[in-house]
Amino acid sequence: MSPASGAVQIFLDRDFKGASATLDEGSYDVNHLQAGAVGNDAISSLKVADGYEVTVYKDAGLKGDSKTFTADAAALGEFSDTISSLKVTKKGVVAPAPRSSVPRIQFRYPDGALVPQDIIAPLG
């Protein structure tokens, strides 16, 4: 099965029954869920469109225990009625690596050209 439209469809009850909401790619926090037809700590099943995945979290702010679904799930096991945030992404899309917190330093060649270099390890 695939969602009615969008990337993911969430349901209030098991087996794709009850109130539902269709979600596009993006992050959804507790306030988004509370404003919808399904609500916070109320998702019991979900459908995932081909090419997408949804990661569900037990806490707001995409925190807490999580599980990623890549296909329809008629029941969510321990995640049933405990989801407070979720993130819908395209399969295989890797988030960009976080920028390094390593300080940068610039070296100047004798001709005046600047060459940025990463400091690999602190001195001393």
C-alpha cells in the first residue's frame, strides 16, 4: 500500500484505520502532531511511499528512542501511541556531514597568497 498522497500517511489506529494525516518530506514535532487529526502519542500504524522512509521518535525535538520505517507498518510495536516527533526523508539521501569544529588557520605564501589549512591536532 502507499499513502493517499505525499510521502507518509500516519493513522490513529492499527491496520491503517481511524483518523489519518498525510505528510510530505520534512520534520514534524509534537506541536505539528497535536494540531493534526492524529495527535501526539497517538500514531498506531503508518504507510510509507516508495523511495521514502520515516524515523519516529518517542520524544519531542527528534529525540529519545527512535525507529526507522521503510515500508508500511500495520502495527508499530513498542512505538505505538508513543511518537512525539518524526522525520520523513527520501531513501538513500545522506545528511551533509556537520562542519568541523576544528579551528582554521590561514598560512600566507611568500608571494602573498593565502592558503587555508585545518589544524589537525592541538599543539603542546
